Amino acid sequence: MRTRWPVVVLLLVQIGLAVTGLAIWAWLPAAAPPPIRPATVEAWPASLESASPIAAAEAAAWLPEARLLHASLQIDWPWQAPPAGETEPLATTGWVNYVFAAPWTGPAAPPGGATLSVLVERLSSEVVFQSTIAWETMPALPPFPTETAVTSLQAVMAAEAAAGAEFRHACPIYRHLTRVSLLTPPIEPPRWLVAYEDTRQRDRHGLTVTIDAATGEPLALGGNAPDCEPADAP
């Protein structure tokens, strides 16, 4: 009988931890569900600017106090470079993602917050996915400029001319994804960050191009990516 006591004690401890975990999970309420209604934007393909009004409408229908927390644009490029001498148009595929935050308090819970993610497909200009997450504390909301002189797509074209197109075309099979976001205060002046990925190193950017949001001028280049092998080049 003595040899069973450690087993019994261990079992009781495991049961206690499980009960505690369930209590914490139950204490943190689920966020308000996203609005259930189809939504589209008029402009095609969707950009951060064109999809912003419909995303904001979805956020207002979710919780009236919702404010923009983060926004990003993903551009999916072809997996091969264009023929020599041909001009490559801006890719129309990818996604636009918005994250909104609002105060949210569930039943019998202290004041907290919640976030709503709204995903827009660029090619169809439709809201294709929404999700919510409850937070124990309200996320800090950075001030977002209402508009910039240089749009997100203009920033991409400036980055392409600066170094982006050359970077992608070196080995497009690995470098076919670009993400665009606006650097907000305390970054001054507002700047666009155009980040090019290399799928061989998903944990960091292969190339970054910072664009002045007022003038469209490239401000800085950064990032680091593996060299392209001769067989990878077009």
C-alpha cells in the first residue's frame, strides 16, 4: 500500500492542474463573434486603401468602439521572371489583412479587450475570413494616419524600382511574396515598409525597402537572403 501513495498524490496534483486550467479558460470570455454578412470592395484588385472602408464597416458592426490596430498587404508574385525586356505589371493576387481592437468584457470578468481580424482577397475583392480573440487586457492602439500622399501600391512600385524587382527576379521560385505595412508613430515621418520574403528563411526578411509615405522616395534598404544558385535564376 505504501508504494501507491506517490502515484495517488501525483494523480491528485494532475487533476488539480487540469481543474485550474479549466477555471482560467472559463474565466477568460470568448470575444464577441464577428459580423456574419458578405462584404466586397468596389476597387479591383484590393489594396490597403480600397479595402479600408469595408473593413472599418465590419469592425463597427462588430463592436462600436473598435479601432484599427494593424493593417498589412500581401502581394503574391509569379514564380517566374518575365521575359527579358518585358515590363512586369503589379501582381493582382494576395491578401489584405486588418486587425481592429476594442474594449470587451465578458460575463463575470474584469474589463479587457478583443481583436477582430478581417481578411480580404485581392483578386476577388471580397472579405473571405474573419476571426476574433479575447484578451485579458486591452491592446495598446497606435495612432494611424487617416491617409498618406503615397499609397500602398505606389510604395510597392517604388520599392520594385529601387531593388525589389531585381531581388525577386534573381530566383523567383523562392522570392514571390511581398508584405507591405505602414510604420506609424513614434516612427516619423510615416514610412511604408515593403518586405520581400525568401522562402528558404521564413524567420526573417530577405529584403526590406523603406519608402517615404509623403514623397515616395526610397529611404533605406535592409534584409539578408541566401544567394541564388545559377539553376534558380530565370
